[in-house]
Amino acid sequence: MYTIFHNMTIYHIIDSQTWNNTKDSKKYSPPSLNKEKFIHASKKEQVLPTANRRYQDRDNLLLLAID
């Protein structure tokens, strides 16, 4: 079952190098899309816990807001 969210922003954590290599492209395909068949995204309240859990030792991260 799919849930439709209207006017909801979701967030995607990406490292700055990947973003700089991808931002001018019409297609973004992170490794998780090929491996797991989806792009990881978070609701606003999930961003900080996700970043702390998965990217604790990284300092070159950006947060993309997708609406």
C-alpha cells in the first residue's frame, strides 16, 4: 500500500563531492538505488538521528530538501 504525502518535504543526506559531481546532471543515481532499489530519504524529525547513526565520522555532508 502506498501513502501519498501532499506538500511534504523529505530530506536526503549526500556528501558534497557526490553532489558537486551530480548537481548539473538530469539524473541522480546514488549507490543505494542500484543496490537496494530506492533512495534513502527522511522526514525532518528523522534527519539528525539518521545522520548521527550513519554518518557520524563524516564532515562533508549536505542535506537536500526534496518537495
